[in-house]
Amino acid sequence: MFNTGEIKDLKFIQKETMMARHLPLSLPLGGEAWVPRLPIERVIVGPCRHREITRVSVDTLLRKMGYGTGRVIASKRPFQKT
């Protein structure tokens, strides 16, 4: 659920089988300049159509934010288009 103040910042995207909404992230600079960091241990992506591309993208975002690499894994659940 989004807060009342966040509603104005929502972005909507029409996809093939659904209408998606997201709140764009505003992230501070990466590397050592951003302290403190959240204690992120692992991120699981999927199920999704492009699981490996998404996994690499999330891993790259975490590296940019100073977390290093290797924290992102892909879900083993298959993507189902119903």
C-alpha cells in the first residue's frame, strides 16, 4: 500500500497482460559515501519472464550502492502467463 503522499509520484505502465504501477526510487550516491546502509543479505528475483536479466540488473544496482556482488539469486519458480 502506498502512502497518501506517494500517490502523486506513482508511475503506471501498460503491459501485455496487466497494468503495472511503481514508485520510482530516489537513491543516494553509491560506494562508501552512503552510510549507513540497510543490512541486505540476499535478494530473490522472480518468478519473471526475464529472470537472469533481472538478476543481473538488481546485482548491478546493489554494486552501485556499495553492497558488492553475489547477493542476488533467481527464484526457481517458473514464470506462468495466465
